[in-house]
Amino acid sequence: MLPILKFNETEILAFALALLRVSAFTISWPVFSVYNVPNIAKILLAVILTMTMFPVISHAGLTAQGLGNEIVWLAAREVLVGLCLGFLTRLFFYAVSSGANLIATSTGLANAQLFNPTMGATTTTIEEFYTVIATLLFLALNGHHMFLTGLAESFQAIPLGPAGIDLAVLKDSGQLIQAVVEAGVKMSAPVLVTIFIMNVAMGIVGRAVPQINVLVTSMPVNFMTGIVVMLIAIPALVLQLDHDIVEFADMMFRFMRAM
């Protein structure tokens, strides 16, 4: 057998733990973890990523001697770390969905639901539109490269070994929610401000001309105004999404260092 193919017990254990972390990340990170991607492709991707990263993964503090039941804790720890990293990469798309839902609610399109086979759930038409734009921009700006880089650096920030996880980082979870809501409001701000101004104008018209049924008239006006403003604001949306991808990638790195 070739010397390069000879692994001791510690190296086999390190590879298995690394594979667990990468697999948990692969099934939870955005775009490539959707239902339309075959499971065999996800498994193959996880194995290839692990084989690529394994030569540079440090496992100095890991030993296979006398572990016993601690192997279960090590496996659970790696799965938890991988799922946390995958969740952090999804925050960008959660922000896009929240902004799109705000627009759909303000324009009266919240009841226009479509079944999204990619996510396996029903979503609004505006959310579908914004998700497509965000996905294309995510791939065009190599956002997946940023998050894969974060996965590789996670083995330095959170090395393989019996060390525990600092749960004190969870006290900053409120900042994650704040960042998602803030990004969603920024994306939907042009439409929300325009709809607010239109509602004020329609209220004034309704007071000035009581014969006009403002409740019925305002619905198509809000719809048309929201669609027009949404299309005009697409360049600004792209710039905002570009900024958010970098911001959420930095947030992922800060979370890893804190752990």
C-alpha cells in the first residue's frame, strides 16, 4: 500500500469528525442545500470538501486512545458547529425574505402565494422574485466562496478535539436578529415610504372628495405604485445586497472567533 494511504487511528477519527462538520454545513447552507439538489450530490460535495481541507486541518489536540463514550460528544459537537455555521450563512436569505414579505404586505400581495419546490413551502410572489435576484447575485459575487472560506477557517477557530464550545456567544444572538430585520427594512424602505406617502395622499383625497371610495381605489394604486418603485429601485437593491453579503460573511467570521 502507498505510504500516503496509510492512516493511523487518530487521523481516521479526525477525518470522520471533519466530515461530520462539513456534512452538517452542506445540508444547511443556502442555495446548494435545497430540495432540488440530489442527496447524492450533497454527499459527494461534503466528501470532496473534506478531502480538500483535511491536509491543512490541525488535529494536534485529538487522540483516539482511550476516548470511549467521548466519541459521541465529539461527533455531536462537530454536527452542532456545522449546523450553526450553515444557519449563519442563511441569515442573508432570511433578510431578503423578510424584506420581500414587508413589500408584499404593504402592496396587498401577501395573499398571492406560490409553492416553491426549492424550499418545499409556499412563499409570496415578491419573495420569489427577490430570492431569485439574491441567489444570482450571491453566485455572481462568489458569496459561496466566502462561506466556504469561513468553513475552512472554522477548523482553526474551533479545532478538532475534546474542548467544549463557549456558549457565552449565544448572548449576542439578539444582534443576529437585529441585523436580519435591519437589512430587510433597508431592502423594502423605498416601497414602504412610497406606499406610506400614497396612503396619506389617498386619505387627503378621501376627505376632500367623499364620493370616492378610497378603500377600493387605494388597493390598485398601492399595487401599481409598489411594483413601479420596486422595479426602479432594483439597482439600489443590488448595491444593498452586495453590502449585506459581505456584512453577513463578516458576522460569520466574528461568531467563529467568539466560539
